[in-house]
Amino acid sequence: MLANIMQVLSQAIRERHCIAIRYHDQRQVRVVEPHAVYSSDRGELVLDGYQTRGFSSSGRPTPFWRPFRLKRIAAITVLRENFEPRVAEGFSSSRLKYRNGCLAIVQDKRPAFQYPTQQTDMGPFLPDDRRR
């Protein structure tokens, strides 16, 4: 079962698709944007996901980051819904926890910062009749 979950998660991360999971012995569904699967310090496989909706055993309102232990995922479904990496919400592929045993990680192909292509005016905008 764990190999199947890992295969489904890897595909969802690679294609940036949201997943619906049932966690542990709960019947409620959670919708998660999977960002990384890695091996924790204890040797457990963990999914770092951004939960956008669905059940939360803590009662915390979505959205929020949450680690999910793969061995506790009871059911998983890949959804058609796509997502972009949550860099603004704190995701970084260079975190220390991913360095020792990262199995799958979402890639953000956009640069972190892009210089403007060409800037014609410097300073505040001038009214049309005052421009040269």
C-alpha cells in the first residue's frame, strides 16, 4: 500500500495536482497541495502539504501547512485541480529537512526575482502634458 501511495504522490507532485486524502482512521476527506515527500529524522516517510480545505482534527481553519506521515494515509485520489508552489506561504526546496532524504519535491521554474525588462521613466509619473 505504501508503494502505491508513494507512486501516486510522486505523480501528483510532478504534475502539480491537488490530492484528496483520508488520514489515519478518519472518514473525512482533506484536500492537499503536495509539495514534498521526504524521510524524517526518525526514518518515516512524510508528506509536506498545504491543506486548502476539508477536515482538520485540530479544528484549525484552512489553509495551512501540515506534515502527513505516509503510513497513516488510508486513501488517496489525485484531483484535476492544479496548484502553484506556495513560495509566498513559506515553501522552499532548500530546507534542511529535505536534504537528507527527499524522494519527491515540487519544482518552481519561475525565478525568485525578475528584473524589469526596460524602464523608460525614472521617478514619479508626470501628467501627459508635462512629459517630453
